[in-house]
Amino acid sequence: MLANNTMETKIKIAIVDDHQIVIDGLKSLLEGHDRFVIVADVNRPKELLQILEHTEVDLLLTDVMMPELNGRELARMVKKRFPKIRILALSMNGEGAIVREMMDDSAIAGYVLKNIGKQELLLALEKISGGGKYFSAEVLDSLEKEGIRKKDNEDRGLTDRELEIIRLIEKEFSNKSIADSLFISERTVETHRKNIFRKTRTSSVVGLVKYAYEHKLI
């Protein structure tokens, strides 16, 4: 749905979320605000791309987990086709890996959780529209933990082949099945398993799988 507005000095916002109740909530929070005006709100990401072709937008608020086209891919497309639009991601989940991917691939200006209140939302919009960035405290915490996990994995020196084997172990593949899948010998698989347990400081499959989940290896 498009909205008309003649106040050119206002920050023009577009919203995309597959849940109409979220859009209605955001519109209610921003209603009557003297700095922001919502010029478009849609439930389908592909429809938003069409709207952006003929509607001036300064700031995009996008959900992350959406069917048809997720927020990560949408953000990439928007950044490529409309580089001046600043992007604020909204999600129920502030998983560090997802946030980092959107920062690296789409240069998002912010990421907030949907449980924030009106004042934090306005603060985020003010900062982003002024050229800054804004990330919820929980999101910053997730980013820090993701960085620690990544450094930990790098420090432990797990190879790509070892990561492949960890994922197959998690799927309960036997040594023979792993060997057949990777076209290597069972003896080589055994050597890799020993190195994996040593590097991850685990001593059982259960412990290894737990480590793999905690460090986002699977």
C-alpha cells in the first residue's frame, strides 16, 4: 500500500514484513511523528522491489525471515539496485552469523529485535537516518559471541575436510559411510576423527556434536 505525503523534508520509510500485524504495529508507533513518514508497506518482498522503482525511499525496515524472499537476499538486492537506501533489519532472532552476513553482504545500517519499544525504535531510526548505525544490545552481544566462536575455531585449526567429517558424524554416518562419501580410506577417516577430537578437546561423539552446535559448525 502506498501513502501520499507532500513534506519532502521528512525521512521516507518503506516497511516489508510478511505479518501484517507487525506492519500495523510499526505504523502505529510512527504515526504522527514529525520526522518520519511511511511511503510504502507490503507483505511481499518482490512487490517492494517494484515499488522502489518509482517511489523515493530513504530508509527500509525489513523482516529477516520471510517466505518467497528472505530479508538477507532482499537486502542484497536493494543495496545493489538502490544503494542510497539505508536498511534496518528487524527480527525475532539476533543470531550473530545472520547479522554478520547482512553487515558484510548488504552493508545494513542496523539490526534490532522485534521486542524493542517505541523509544528504542525511534532512536534507531534517528541514528540511521542521520548517517549512523544502530544495533540492539542483544544483537551486539550475539555479534561478540559469534566473533569469539569464529576466532576459537580458527585457533583450533579445523580444516575444511574436518568440518565436512564433523557434519557427517552429526548425521550418524559410520567411518565406512564417511569414507565412501568423501572418497577416502577408512584409515584416513580415523586419523581425521582423532585430530578432530584433539582440536575440539572432546572425547565422545555426543561431546563433539554439542561443540559443533555451540560453535555453529552445523
